[in-house]
Amino acid sequence: MIAKERLYLTADKSAVVAQGDERAAFLYCSPGDEIPDSAVKLFGLVDGGLKPATEPEPSKPKKEKPAPENKEQKPAENKGA
């Protein structure tokens, strides 16, 4: 497979990340470089780069819990008047 983007290894060399990723430590390949089949399988590369990110499932709106009642509330003081 031929690389279509710059890819970097993480510091522990366990994953390949895109350019600009804060985990990038070592340049792995540049566009036009040949990527061995073993690395394609190991890192899950597709079409010369990383797998496209899957879209996260839309999050369900969180139900807000009512504030717990404070049984020891003091009555509001009447200020002024």
C-alpha cells in the first residue's frame, strides 16, 4: 500500500496517528512511501492512511434530576420594611 498522508508512531510504537496528533512521536511514513502489508494489518490502515473516524452515536439528552430538597432550610428573612 502507498501512503497518502504523513503518519506517525506513538512513543511506545504501539499505534499510528495522523499528523498533528499530540501522541505523535516518530515519523512513520510520508505520502508516496510504501507501507508493508504487515503494518497495514497491524495498524488497521486503509487506502493509504488511517481508518476514517466513525461518527459517534448521537447522545441522548441527559435527564436533569431535580435538586434534592433541603429539609433544614431556614425561612427567608424579611430584610428592610
